[in-house]
Amino acid sequence: MPRMKTELSTRLGVEHAIFGFTPFPAVAAAITRAGGFGVLGAVRYAAGEDLARDLDWMQEHTDGKPYGLDVVMPAKKVEGVSEADIEAMIPQEHRAFVQETLAKHGVPELAEGEASGWRITGWLEQVARSQLDVAFDYPVKLLANALGSPPADVVARAHDHGILVAALAGSARHARHHQDAGLDIVVAQGYEAGGHTGEIASMVLTPEVVEAVDPLPVLAAGGIGSGEQIAAGLALGAQGVWLGSIWLTTEEAELHSAALTNKLLAAGSGDTVRSRALTGKPARQLRTAWTDAWDDPQGPGTLPMPLQGLLVAEAVSRIQKYEVEPLLGTPVGQIVGRMTSTRSVQAVFDDLTRGFERAIDRVNRIAGRD
């Protein structure tokens, strides 16, 4: 199979310029073993020892090959504000709306004494910093931030450890800000992407960002799930691609929900919506009765980050635990329409490389080079 090699992938020591973001250690490790660059999402780790446990596991299952970590932290620090302080800012009207929506769909309560298994505490800077205190003890090769440029001291600390720093951008203006902040890589994330995303589609965004931050390397993200699309991203000037959604239906993914997996496999590219329902910022996800309720103008409306995430944390845990199908969803991009079967990470890689080869052969024929 052809190798998707670029200056950036060579610098990081990976065979293919495919950067795979995932919240699941088994998927991240499999991406790295397959010749790509696995990036473990840290937002779900509230406790440092949990992250250390999974990074230990990554060390044992990546065959000495490189991997990275993705955190979520704001560029500006807010002093003296605890999670309890933030919780106290949530209006009672919004708490009541959550309970009414859950009751309408018959969602059971958690067992007495059972803690919510899903908390977006990782959106809080102090939690993200504690994650980095753990991560810097491991041979992480890349630190990515999904919420703008990391604080200057974090960038400096990563560089002191020989770690490259990347951040997602939804516009050329955001990308130039990352460059000015001393970052090493910009991930140009188009409108089609899952999770937090902006208003500009990948085909337009990628070359704009490449031109804006040249010679800084750019990764194309959003709507990419085939080798042909990888070839297109590289043709637009990117030095690699950043894939996230495509891994959700792999055999190694730990969704722990047959109902959610089935919803993803059945969904078409038009079955997602950009909604603030999960975190308070626009994030592309499966459209569900839950997103519809929050986007209904008759409702109270969503709260800003991180209030919304803290507000809905227990509700999301209950929906997931009891697999309440009408409300059950997850962040995912428009590429979900191509995710029609459960495959191993290696099988996905094989398909990507074959598709890339087809695209290159097609272009060569068009150019008369066959």
C-alpha cells in the first residue's frame, strides 16, 4: 500500500500522515500501531490517576511508536473559581427543564448513591492542567487543544518537554492567532466535523488556513473518512489529516452501547446537527429528541460553557446507562453517512490507503502520467 508521507509525518516518525483523535485508549493505540498517529482525548478524565492508568496502557500497546494527547482548556485563566461556584450559577429554570425532558421520555433515576459516570469537568482549566501534570511524565509527542490556543505557559512547558503543540481552528483568523501564540501545528476543522466546529466548510477552510499560516503545517479535518478525501486534503496543501468520527464504529471503540452503535451505523450524512445542547458551544452531533428539546425556541435555551456541560452531565449519564433511544446521541460529523459497518481500526486504515491509491492513480491518468 502507498505511504501517505509528508514533512510533518516524517518529523513525528509515523508511516502515514493520518492523525486519529479518539476518547478511547484502545483505538488510539491501534491507530498508532497501524502506522498513523493516535491522539487520546483527555476531556473525560476527571482524576489524574485514571489518565495515568490509561497512558500506562498506551505505553504497553503502541510498540514504542508515537502518540499524542488532546485537552480542552481556555487561553485565559479565571482565578479562584471552583466547580461548586460554577454549579451555583446554573438557573433553577434550566434544572427543571432537564428533569421535565427526562421524565417525558421515562428516563430512570440513577441508583441511590451512584455517581454520574459522565462529567465534563475537563472543560475546566484546573482539571486540564492536572491532566497535563500527568501527561508530561510520559513520552507524549503532540499536545492538541480543542478550545483555542493553550495558555502561553502551557505552550512553553510543552516545548520544554520536546512536545509539539497543535490547536483546532475554524477560520483563517483563528489559525493566525495560533501561529502568533507560538503553536507548531494548526488543525483546520471544517463545518462538517463532529464536536465543536465553525461555519466554514473544509474545502474552503483548508487552503485558506494553509495560506494564512504558511510555512506552519496544517492538518485538514472535517468530513474526511476515505482515502480519496485524504488525497484531496493533501492536494489542498495540508500536511496530514485529522480524523475523529470514523473511529466511533470500530471494533476497538468502547461505546458500551449497542443502541448507540446501531444509531451511528443507520445514520445518514444529514442526520447530524450543530447544537449547544451538550457543552454550551456549537458542536455537531447526532440529531435526537434531546438536541431538538434544547434547540426548541419554546425552551429556556442553552447556557454558556461550562455551565451547560455541568447542567446536563447526570442527564447524559442516565440516557446512556439506560439506552433511551430517542435521546441517545454522541458528537459525530457528517461523515457518519459512510460509517455503515463495524470494522477494526486496521481495516479502516487498509480502506483509507486503498482509497488514497485510487485517487492518486486517477489524478495521474487525468494528468497523462499513467
